[in-house]
Amino acid sequence: MPPETKAPNENELARFGYRQELNRELGWFSSFALSFSIVAVTTGLFATYGAGLQTAGPAFIWTWPIVGVGQFLLAMVFAKLSRRIPLSGSAYQWTRELGGSNLAWWAGWLMIIQVTAGLAAVCYALASYALPAIGITASSSNVVIATSLILFSIALINHSGVKTTSVVNNVMVVAEIVVILVVGFLLLVLAIIHKTNSLHFLFTHPGHPHGAAFLGPLAASSLMAAWTITGFEGAANLAEETKLPEKRVPFAILSSEVFSVVIGFLILLGFTLAIPSLDAATQDAVPFAYIMNHHFPHLFTTIVMFIIVAEIYACALANSAMLMRMVWAMARDRQLPGSGWLSRISARKVPANSLWLMTVLTALCAWWAKLVMVIAGISGIAAYITYVMVVGCALLGSSHHQVSKSRIVPRALATITLIWILICLGALTIPETTRTNVKAMLVLGLVGLGFWLLTRKSRGLLGSGSAKMESFEVLE
């Protein structure tokens, strides 16, 4: 089909040297819901709320909006990049456009590590919560087996096509938003009516240092938000399956970040103000359930916890969808070993080979780590290193593409965002408790170095624009 007769989205792909291979079926809400599911605000809070209370007391909740503002800067950078470079592969494609193929390879590799480890952590956590609920002991081996089964069930849904994935995810996101808003609002009202705690309680940190000495615990507690408020760029990985991606993907990135911060803070306010006993909440393995059981009938708490588990499943589903497209985007550029096989598209227009390979590797990741905090820690470090690379390229790089010669991200925005991300990265890597995660990242970096050396020739062969299209025709 001559370029002038193609649909606008196909013309945009052709300018970057690609063909339309996937189905464009995602609308406004589906794009938003995918990013919102990957952020998984209730999943993150559910897993880390107790640690926040232990680290800095009720006052820790104020780190959430602070981190939220910093992450909004990052979301603005991603929104601007996704508007001008609406391609599957997000960080890989953005870095390739602004920093060249070698740096892009590392951004893509780190993003694959990020999502693989994150997906393993989410499914591991889901298995840990679900097994006791159905009467099965949550032993290490049982949790890992259940994690693998969850991963393969998610792969089956994703294999059915992006439409099926989006419908399932949309339903779960709507249920989560409605339930969490209702619960957060009810807890606020009940806490005020019953005078469970005063507003002053939200600024206390009993058992912790006062004055400037409290800044350390408060900074440590901010990691809860830094781990949770990530992944809002997930919609960009499905840009080639989104209608009008130059409008809808940036909207999804910004709205999912803002909505997650607002909803998350409502949850924190409601649950914290409604704490019946701070000592009991701090010591309870599941403080959210403890607080709800005090104020609501047990059946209501059970239903809410079921919705939270469903949201964790939706998070895993969206992460899996993001991961296979990341691998596929690099494979079609011949950037990975076995790229010819990994870049194949199934009859349902999904990168099925990439999907199933990464499902197996994610299961192996869970078997290897067998500790959700280690897997999540690896994911967090890989994410923020990738963010540094992307924002650094947005600040210092120049576009190689004819439609993007002007600066995509304002220099002031990129500079402030880069400083913010470097602070977050330091918080994730400097403390003594992160040493295991850092060592694991070094091992994965060495593995990446081996793959990078194997793919040097293809990086030299494939450029951008028409040269890339000609290379694909030769390779195919």
C-alpha cells in the first residue's frame, strides 16, 4: 500500500521504519486502565503500609504526595516523549531516538529486567495471599508453584489478543476504583464520627526520633511511594495497538499517575485516621485487614480483600502485556538473540513467542529469588536506572528523526526530573539493606553485557527511518 493511502497511524509507523503488525483496538479508558493497573496503587500500599508505619509512624503518609509530585515530573517527560515517538518499546525506542542504538539496548535490557522482576514479585505476592485463603499452606515451594500457575493463566489471557486483555483489565480496574473509593471514604467518615484519632495523629511518629533526627526514618518510609508510583508509562508499550496514540498514550500516562496519587492518598488518610490501635496495627502482618475488621463486618472485609487480590491479578496481567511487547520491540530490530523467532506475530496479532518465553523466564525468576522483597527491589533499581537513561537522553540527546528535530522535552523539566530520579535511585541503592538487590543487579548487568556483545552487528546494521525499513526487507 503506498504511504499516501495508509491510515494516519500507519504513516507514523512508516516514518520510523516500521509496518503496522498489531491490531489497533485500545481506546481512552483501556489505555489509562493498563497504566493504572501497572502502577497498582492498592497492591503497593497493601504490601508496604505496615513497613511505613514501623519506619516512621503515621506521619509517613505525607511522603506519598511528595513523591507523587516528583513522579509527576517524570510522567510529564514520558508524556512528551510518547507523543512524539508513539512506538512499542517505550524506553528502548525513546533512548534509541535520542541517544543511539547502543544506549537504547541497555535501556531496553534494564526495562526487561524491571518488568520481569516486577511481574515475578506481583505474582509471588498474589500467591502468598491467595493460598491461605483457600486453605493451602503458604510454604516456599507451594508459593512458587502457585506463582507459576498464575503466570501461565495470565499468559493464556494475553495470548487471546489485546482486546481480551483490555476487557478483563478494564473490569478489574473499575471494580478496584469503586471499592477503594468507597472504603477510603467510609473509613474517613467513621474515624471522624467515632473520633478514632485526631488530625494531629497524622503528624505523629511515636517511638521515633524528633526534630531533624526524624528525617532519616521519614526518608526511608518514602521508599514505599518510590516503589509503588512507577510503571505509569506502561501504556506507551502498547502505543502501536492504541487508536490515536499521540493523544491517548500521553493522557494515559499523566492521568494514571495523578489518579494513583490521589486515590493512594485517600486510602492512606482513611486507613491511618481509622487505626484503632497503633501498636496492634504496626505488629499485624496485614494492617489493612486489621483496620477494616475493626470498623466493618468480616464479610465486608473479605469482599474488599478479594477485590484487592483481583487488582493484583490485573497488575500482573498488564505487566505481562507490557513485557512481551518490550521484548518484541527489541527483537524486530534484531537486538536480542533469537530475534527472528521472538519477533513473530501470532494469528491473533500478539507477540506470542515473546509472551511464552518471558512467562517461563519470569517463573524461573520467582523460583530463583523465592523472596518477594528481593525481586521487587531488583525491579525498582532497574526501573530507576532506566529512568535516568531516558531522562538523561531527553536532556542531553538530540533526535535523529526528521519529524522530531526540535527539542522534545524542555531542558528545565528534564533537568529537575533527572535530579529527582537520581535522588530516588540513591535511596534505593545506598542503604545497607539494599546490598542483595545491588549484587543481583550486577550479575544481571554481566549477563546483559554478554547479550550486548552478541548483538553488536545487528545494532550497526539497523538505523532509523527508511534505512531500517530496507534492512528489514533484506533480513526477511
